[in-house]
Amino acid sequence: MSQKLENAKNLYLEGIRDGNIEMVKKYTGDRYTQHSTGVADGAEGFIDFFSGFLERTNNRDIRLIRPLEDGRILYVHAYKDIDNGTAKWNTTDMFDTDANHKIIEHWDVIAAYREPHETVSGNDMILGDFELQDLDKTEENKALIRNFLVDVMQNKNHAALDKYVSSQKYIQHNPTLPNGIEALANFLATQTFTYDFVFHVMGQGNHVVSYSKVTYNSVEHALFDIFRIANGKIVEHWVNVEQIPPRSEWANTGKF
């Protein structure tokens, strides 16, 4: 694990799980720009927010499931169980880092975690295959996802779906959809949503992550899509989506 990824891990585990929030100053750079809308910029914004969180909670089981690194950009997929099941969260975070490997910017999406028996497919929302492979194909796989998002999700060329998604094996971790390309095709044909813009695409080997603003039922959402790719096709998909709150509730410049 690189130093920058270690810093992000420590921010999570030492700071939030273990309650040592002052250590944020150790792992962040000259600036810490925040896009988690309830948290103000800077180390002090982090400390102010999580001081209240620590006072309200006693047990914080946080597990980092899927860490990825792409140049300066880091991504972490985490499971959080607060106070022995009082609240469970599916959390996706993206970080930018400086030349000293310190964290200088943070984006996140947080949604309620559903147990596998509560998902349509029966698959866990977070767990799944995570053996990093094909590191030499990182840029090729990122290009595949960029093209998929533009062609199918933005331009709604649904007829091209099998160009990007495996028809043999497509494992779905979106809790509202079953496995298989047919279920995805039906969803695309029957739901009204728009990928307003794709903010960033990052990846490592056979895993690629995109962060986008999506309008669904006339409501804006921040959305992470996480893809696993094999033999040039998407074979597994995770998603995390959060409704963007009204601007009056932001403590910073917003989700993007």
C-alpha cells in the first residue's frame, strides 16, 4: 500500500473509527477542500463535524473493502456499522493528494447499507470480487468506461449495451436490480434519468470508478459507479448514490 493510500486509510480508521480526530492535521496538506456537504473545509471543519459524531456514537465498526489508487487520486469503498447495527452505511470516498502524499481534497457518497437478503439480486452491496488484475490495462479499461458512460448512459444508445457489458456474466450489486444484462437493459428502457456530467473517472487494473451528477425523477444525485472488467467487458457493478441536499444546507462548495 502506497503512502498516500496509507494516509487515507489512517484518516478513516484512526480518525473516525478510533476517535483520534486531531490526527487529521497529520494526513492532510496545506489545504483540505471538502465536498461532503455537511462538513466545512479544512482540518478544523473535519474536527468540528466529527467531534459531534464521536459524542453521539460509542462503537464504530469501519471496514475498508475496496481501496484503489490512480496517480494522485485515491478511492475507498467502506462498510460502516455504527453502535452494533443502529445504523449501517455504504460509503464511497475519493481523495486528491499533493506531492507529499497528503490529502488535499475529498468527495463522498453515503447511503444506507442493505443486507443481502434485502437486495433484489441477493448480492451484498459492497462485497464481491476484489483481486486487482490487469494493471497494464488500466488506461484501456478507463477508456471503456468513459465510452460506456457517454454512449449508453448519456446519449442513451441502449442498443450498444452488449458492446460494453458481458452477456455471459454480469454481477449486479445495485440493490434494486437483479443480475444479468437483460435486467440492466430493461432498467435503462423504463427509467427516466440523466447523467448530467461525469466528474471524474479513475481506476486501477480491472477496477474502474466514475463519479457523476445524475438527475433522477427531477432530483439531482451524486453517484459513484464501480466496475470490474474482464476481457474488455463489464462483468460486475457496484453503485452508491446520494441525493444532493439543498444549497442552503451546504457547509462548503458542494458535492463536486
